[in-house]
Amino acid sequence: MAKYKIAWMPGDGVGNDVLDAAKIVLDKIKLDAEYIPAEIGWENWRKEGNPLPDRTINILKNTTCALFGAITSKPKEEAEAELASELRGKSIAYASPIVKLRQMFDLRTNLRPCKAYPGNPLNYRDDIDLTVFRENTEDLYSGVEFFPVPDDFRQATEKNNAKMKRFSSTPANEMAISLRIITKRASRNIVTDAFEYAKKHGKPSVTVVEKPNVLRETSGLFVRTAREVAKNYPGIRFYEANIDAMCMWLLKNPQDYSVLVTSNMFGDIISDLAAQLVGGLGFASSGNIGDNYAVFEPTHGSAPKYSGMYKVNPMATLLTVKLMLDWLGETSAAESLEDAIAAVIREGKVRTYDMGGQNTTLEIAQAVVGKM
């Protein structure tokens, strides 16, 4: 029996291409694992009205972790238009399967390293090495939205908050409301994870990134909780920054930061910005991590126009495999893989189109294997 059972979820578009590259590396490592195929994504939505079938959830419940490729998501009207004809008009609403997985398995921590590897022509500069901790289950991603806005909700809100009264003349079908939900428990967990990571990896500072001067209650709660947690780590410097200013400072002095921690929406934004500093989403890995399970995924999209062409950069996926190996405790294999990735980038002989080269997705994986 294999030591690990890994749910294998290519998903949509180039998800298949990049997981094929991952398999080349995992075969070289000879990881003692059984890879169990699991369906997820747009085709499941179109055919079944459910992008995350129950059979896939059952597979995940019986595996060690999951490796995920990419997902296609579209707005409400476009999603419904692509349903099979027999499913249309039945009030079936599309919901992101990866968001659902994060909430269902309480994968509270989204870990996104953004590290510049010397030799990458797309680097903003070579001395960037920062990690974003994004709370993964709350905020605007909670899915608590209203359209049209119910009368009882409006009345209750106006009664408890005078600021809502200025919208009292707006018709219910001309207004939509999304609730930003932040809890102290989740805030404490993600900030603690950030500090523990900084402590383990010798990172000098943790910066909480929010907007408490405007979002006084939600960002305010997050920041106040972060201050409480920071007191338990006197050896690590603690900073606070507003999300808008942080975007500016990351462009100006990215090397000044090591660990950033924030809520779900701001984390989504700031991690993409940080990824671009080190070459773009083709180098952006991530882990969705809970106490008992984890789903690892590159953060790029499904890029349907490149599906099956083996054109896209697999480095994000290979770095995601590195995160998975770390989480599994296979640290030696993780270090060997990262060293090989760094060597291929440094030499610059094998590059995909985004780096100015002509090599395929699989040729990059083979070059990395050649360095291991």
C-alpha cells in the first residue's frame, strides 16, 4: 500500500497540461504515492450542473491531500447559458468549486510564496523573497449576497445602521449587497500561521495588510487581532499597512518585506501583484492548507485557448509540487526539486514562450528532472 493517496484533479484547460508536467517530476522523485483521478471543473458544470460532484468530495475525504490544475469560472449569466439544455431554467447557480473546497474542508490558510529566482528575465528584481498568507474561508468569498435585496433585510439594516437610509429610495432590483464577514477566530488562525511560518523559516517580519481606516469594523477586527497575536512573537518585527499603500510599496521596495498576512479578498489581490514581481502567474504556487487536509494548486487560470498545446509555463505547478512535498514532510525531495527549478531558470537554456523561449510545458519538466 502506498504511503500517500493524492487526489489528482487536472480540472479545466491547461490544468491537464501542467499536471502532466508535474507527473514527470513526481515519477523522478519516486514519491511513494497513489494518484487517484478526481473530476472537477467546467465540464462537470455543463453536463451535471455541479462543478464539484459528490463523488469527488468522497475521494478527497479518503486521500492524504490533493493536487489541482486549473479551473474555469464565468459570471452568472454566462455560466447558466453553457448548461446542458435540460438543466437550464432550474435555478441552478454556479459556485466556484475551489472556494467550496476551501470552506468544506476548512482549508483556512492560503500560502503563496513569491520568490525571485536569478536568471528569470521576467523578474522585477532578483532579491525578492516574500510569502503571502491569505485567510481562505471568509470575507467577501463567504457567498452571502443578495439580489434583489429582500425588504426584511433592508428594514433590519436601516434600523441598525443609519447609513443604509440613503439607499432607501433605490429599488430592490437595482441594488446588490455582499457581506464581508470577518471573525476573530479565523483572523487569529491566519495571523498565527503567518508568525509560525516566519519563526520556522527565519523571516524577520510580518506585515498585516488591511484597510481599517475605512473598513473600521471588519479590517479593524482583523488588525486588532493581529496585534494580540504579535505580542506572542517578540523576536519578529510586526508592521501594519493599508492595502492601497502596500501595492505601491511592493512596487517601490519589494525586498523590504518577507511575510504578508491579510484577509481573503485583499490576499487574492496582493498575491497576484507579488507574483508579477517574480515573473508572473507562471511562477505562482499556492497551498490551501487546513489542520487535516490540503489542496495544492498553481494560481494561474485555465487558459482554454492553450489547452492541449503544452505551451504554458509549468514552473508554478512544479513549485506547487514543492509545497506539497514540504507539507507531506518530504523535505529532502522538496529541496532537490527547488534546486533543480532554480538551476533551469538560472541557465536559461530551456524556456517557455512567456520567458522568450520556444520550449514546451513537458520539455521544461524534463529539464528540471535532468537537474535532480
